[in-house]
Amino acid sequence: MNLDGIKHKNTRLSLDQLAFCRILNEVVDNGIRFSPPNIPVLLAAEVNEKSIAISISDSGPAVPDEELERVFERFTRIEEYR
């Protein structure tokens, strides 16, 4: 994965590129894994002078509201989607 395309003349992205790519790869992989076959997972980046917003959208099932807090716990898997 290459982050060179995320540029704005006055925005600087300062991060651990390897860690960021691993995280982004995991999120995209989950989107592909849980979406119906042959349905795209969409990535978009919005860059301005003070921030970079990256959005990922898929057509897979949504995480139930009562499970949302758990998705940030290490090694968590929502049983309904395994």
C-alpha cells in the first residue's frame, strides 16, 4: 500500500506508516470478508489543510449497536459474523 497519493500542499501526514497500513489493510480485509461476493469495498480520502479523513464503506452486515463498544477491544470477534 502506498500513501504517496494522500497529499495536499499544506498537509503533512506524520504517522507510523507500517502500522497505519496494517490497520487499513485489516479494516479493508474485514469489509471484503463480510460483504456479499463481487460487491466492492470503497475507500475515499478527503484532504484539507488540517486533516485527512479516510472512509471505508462496504455492503456487509452492520455491527449491532450493543456490540459497537466491543469492536475496539483486542481480539474481539462478534459471534454473529464468524
